[in-house]
Amino acid sequence: MASGRVIDGDEHDARLLAHELVAKAKGEAKQIHDDVKALAASILSDAREGAWGVVQAEISELDFDFDRYARTHFERLRGAAEQPVLEDWLASAGAEAPGTNTRQERHGPTA
């Protein structure tokens, strides 16, 4: 509900700037979220392909270097999993997820 007071130019400019900063922060947060989702999908894909390569190296009769295929995917997985943005996002997601508890709360203190 309007207070009936008139907003001067400086206050109006400050409100516009604040609105722009919030909009920019939301856009950047969404971009980070989208980047992390893509990174997580890449990690899962490389885990699947690496595991498939390990299995195929044992059972396949094809003349293909499945060991190298698996190694390539596991190396990509390791590189992606070591990205700082993923660790930061996972830490904040765990801290913010409703109904989640810390490891210590679930399992008690560690020795």
C-alpha cells in the first residue's frame, strides 16, 4: 500500500539500482545453477561410460581398446569433479536443502 509520500530523484535512482542489482544477481545465480547441472550431467555420463568400458574390456570380443575408453572417461570425470564450483554448489545445496542433516547429526560424532 502506498504511503502517500513523494519519492525524490535520488531515492528513485537508488531503488532502480537496487532492482537492477537484484535482477543481475538472480541471473548470475541461474547461470551458475545451469552450469553446475551441466557439470553434474557430464560427471554422471562419464561415470556410466567409464563403467561400461570396464565391463566391455572383460566381456567383449570386439577388437577395441575398452580399457583406454574407460580410462579416458574416468579421467574426464575426475577433472569435472575437481571443479571448485561443483564443491561450492554441493556444500551450499546440502546446507540449504530442507530436511537434510549433517553427517554428524545422522551418524553421531566421528572418532
